[in-house]
Amino acid sequence: MLTVKDIHKSFGNLEVLKGIDFTVNKGDVIAVLGASGSGKTTLLRCMNFLEKADGGTLTFDTEEFELAKMRKKDIHRLRKKTAFVFQNYNLFRNMTALQNVTVGLTVARKMDKSAAEEIGLKMLDKVGLLDRKDHYPNELSGGQQRVAIARALATDPEIIFFDEPTSALDPELIGEVLSVMKDLAEEGMTMVVVTHELNFAANVAKKVIFMEDGKILESNTAEEFFKSPKEERTKEFLRIINRE
């Protein structure tokens, strides 16, 4: 479905991505692990064109693009096939849950309001928040991230990128979000998830990528990654995370 090759990205003199290669197949759930500053979020943002990569190629459904030379119409076309769930929700505070889910359909895709609301209600039901459709973000009692997931699902994406979707949540709310994501995985949704949730990575992901200093240091099936990590730095990272 999606292949990235030799992605590079610098911010000034700081080289954040130093040549990243990996492939996402349809139905894959890929967990991206690594310490803060390893380049995980920048990689996701480059793959969804929220950041412009300095070099590398992206192939989506057999069509190849040079990331440093992307045209706006190509970015717009590819974004219609993807969705992005941010760490801090990025919901509109002056809109209800339903309005947050449907605004992308009515504004960006010019969909009829009633058709958009039908989709929005279905997606809110899917994440367990149909009864809060008229609540504003500050009234959702921790349900904001599930609304963000519903918003992503409403666009019927081929792949969803998740950037630390549970890191801003209270501990008791983390399970709710991970449960929704697990259900999506079981339904065959293709996902790339930057996360520190090792249980999710071990039990839901098909593949795990470990990043260090802007590179992929280790990559394997989830089972092999956790059972027999090869790199000493990977082993150290897992020991530290497991102690937290």
C-alpha cells in the first residue's frame, strides 16, 4: 500500500530524519517506538505532508512521489486517502462532537450536511460516544481523543496515522482509546501508530519499528521484537519503559 524510501528531514542544522525506509501493507498495524527526539513524530508528519521532507520518495498504491517536490494537488489527493490523529486532539472548541466529526466532510469535501451527519453519527457510535454528539470538547470528560478518531474514520481513509494518541490522557482513559484502536485493527484498518504503549504494540501491532537518532535501529514482527530484540539499545529502551 505505502512505501517510503530514504526520507530525510532537517530543521536548520539539526538532522531529524537520516534516511528512513519501510513499507506498510494493507491491514498492517505498525507501532513506531523510540525515545523522545528520535524522529518518530517528524516521520509521521512527513508521510502525511504536514512537514515537507528534504528528500526521499513515497509510493502509494504503485504511484511514486518525490517528497521534496510534491505539488499541492498531489498532496491534496493523497491526503484524501489518509487521516491523522494528533496527540492533543486538535478539536474545534466551539463545535459539538458531531460538528467536529462532520466539518471536514462538509467544508473540505463539500458533502451535503445531512449525508455528513449520517456518517458522523455512525462514527461516533463506533467509538462509543453517540450519546455525547451534542457535547462540546470541554464537556466530553476525556472523550476528546475518541471524537478525534471518529473524525478520522469519517473520511473513510485507507490508512490512519496516530501520533501518541494516549500520551495526553489520564490513565483511566487510555484503555478506552486503545480499545477503539484494537477494534479498528481487528476490522482490518491500516494504521501506523507512534506510541509508548508496549502492551498495545505487543498485542495489536503486526510489526514494530524502533527509531533512534533519526534512523530505524530495529524492525521486526511484534512477537520477535519483544521476545528477541537484537540491538542492545532496543533492550535498554524496553527495560526503561517497562520500569515506568
